[in-house]
Amino acid sequence: MKKLKTELNVFEINPNSKYDLANEFDLACENKDFSEFVSKIKLPKEELMKYTSLLEESMEEYNHCLNCKSIMECQNKVEGHAYLPKIDHQKLRFNYKACRYQERISKDNRYQKNVTFFKMPLELRQASMKNIYAKDENRFEVIAWIKEFIKNYTKDSGLKGLYLHGNFGCGKTYLIAAMFNELAKENIKSAIVFWPEFLRELKSSFGHDFDSKFNHIKTVPLLLIDDIGAENSTSWARDEILCSILQYRMDDKLPTFLTSNLDLKALEKHLSITKDSVDVVKARRIIERINQLTDCIEMVSENLRK
């Protein structure tokens, strides 16, 4: 969340209005809560009385926070924040300050900046190991593999990634995303790209930010290419993009993960056929690189999207 800030400029008070401002401030001070609140602000009355209405608003939000049990109960205008006064060079300023609950949420989610999600749903951004579905024994092998990877991964470990294939909706992507999020807490960078959409976006970015997008995916420490085989197969996507990414990551020993509804044999067939030609050799080269980069596991499990 971006830092929220509101600052009031110092202004000159018309001498004729000083009495009205002082009177308004004195009336507000008849409220015990208000009086106690402003007594903690070590500024003279002449400064405080310029901001009576804002101080009343600030006091109300401050009191809300004192009695709040969770961020779900927040009564303030900006959820998780209170509008509070601050002394700046003996002048009064007002800023939105995160409450203890918001600060905890921000701290807990800080790791998410280490994962780049390209066209991925919110559910995957919040994926966690503690929430993975572990009641289906068909998922046990994959879960065990992931836990072992988390345990042994270092940037110089040279560990293989995973080619995870299986039926639609069985949670393949969620498992890898949960693993990336767990490693992100250790400040490990990763990226997850929905492959069909990434190719479309990459193609449309020629002349703009193509190089930065392409290089980021090639060089990020951990990469998940999600739903490979669902794209329209073209020689450009296969030979210029996919092959280049896999070759670079193979040379630099960067763990690479792929999910698909296709096993490797079906993926090879998919990659060999484009609208212009059939090229079995080039498709075979892609599969050879995937074999070099990954372990291959099939997960046939219940559809969790029902």
C-alpha cells in the first residue's frame, strides 16, 4: 500500500478571527477526551487553535484505534490507518499513520515484492504452504518434492526444477506458487508467468519494454512457466522465446518450473506443429532442455476448482 499523507500548510490568521478560533478551541476542550488528547501535543494554544476541527477528527480516529480488536473492525476513514497530528518545526501537520494491525499485515506480506506475477490471479499471490490441500494421497509425492526443494535450495545449489503435469484444476500452479512465496520470505526472487498470455504480451511489446521483460524471465533465480502447451504454437514462440529462455537457464543452472495439462510426449507433439510447418527436431530440442532442467512428476488429483 502506498504511504498516505496529508499535510496542511501554515497560514496566517486574520486578527479579527483569533477570538473565534480561540472560542471554538475552548469549547472543544470542554470535552474531556479532546482536552486529554491535545494536552499531549506540546505546542502553544495559539498553534493548536488553528486546527480544532482536524484535531477533533484526529481524536476520534485515535480513540477508535484504542478500542479496536482487529482491522476488520476499523471505523476510520482509511482502513488500517489513523489521521494523527505531528509536530514539524514547531508547526502542526497531519498524516495517516498505519495502525498496529496494518503494520503487521504489511510486515507479513513484505515478502511478496520478491515474486513477480505476470497475469496471475490474486489467489496465487497469497498462496502459502500452510494452506495447501494435503488430504489427497495423489498429491503426496509433489508436496514431498517441494518441501525437499525448500529445505535444500540455495542460489548455488544447482537443483533441478520441476515439470508438473496433470489434470485440469488439480492445483499444480498453486503448489509452485506456495513454494515461491515461502522462499520469498528468505529474500529469494522468483517469477510466475501465465505462458499463453506472456507470449501475447511479449510480442506486443516490441519497440517498448520487450528486452526488460524477456531478460527478467531469463535471469530470475526461480521461474515458473505456467500452462505451457495451452498457447498457440508458433516457430517464434518455440525457437526464439522458449528455447532461448530454457538454454540460458540451463547454462546458468537456474531452477525452472513448468506446469501443463500435457505430459512431455504430448507437449513435444504440440510444439512440433505450427500453422506453417511441422518440425519434430526443434520440438525435441525443447524437450531435451526441459529434461535437463527438471524432474518430471505427474499429479492426477481431484479438481479443486469445482
